[in-house]
Amino acid sequence: MDDLDLPDPSLKNIIDQTTLQWVFVGGKGGVGKTTTSCCLGVQLAKSRTKVLLVSTDPAHNLSDAFCQKIGREPTPIHGFDNLCAMEIDASQEAESEIEATDD
């Protein structure tokens, strides 16, 4: 694929993608994953009917970023009627799934 065929790497391009259903934000510690994902979630909530922000980071910084308690279930974000967030323990969830398949 030629670079000319690639979409513009911009926030506007992500927001404008009407068929986009999943966005993953990753990277090393301290690079701004939480800040980026929260900002992206807020921007997407302006143009989508529903947005769910899921953090698998053991530090659970979404609660700090939105200044509210966020748990393991989708939690509505104050000031939005279409933005929810949840903080899950990926290791615990994976272990639970493995145990369930062993039964």
C-alpha cells in the first residue's frame, strides 16, 4: 500500500469514520494513554449515539481523569448522556473465563 492511499493520521479522521467500532490506545507507561483515550471518548461522544471507554490498566486512572468513581460495570460519565466508562482487571477477567470453561 502506498502512503498516498493511507488516511490522514488525525483525530478528525477517527471521529469522521462512521464505520469505526473499536479504537485501541496503547503504549509504554507515561506516554498519555489515559489522557488520549479520555479525550477521544469525549470527542466521539459528540458525534456518536453511544461510546464506551474501557480501561484494562491496573492503575485505573479513568476515575481520576473524570473525577468520579468508575467500576467494573459501564458507568455513565457526568455531563454526558451517551458516554460510559469502565475499569476492569484484565488478569482477573481472563482467569474467571478460564475457570468457567474448565467447568
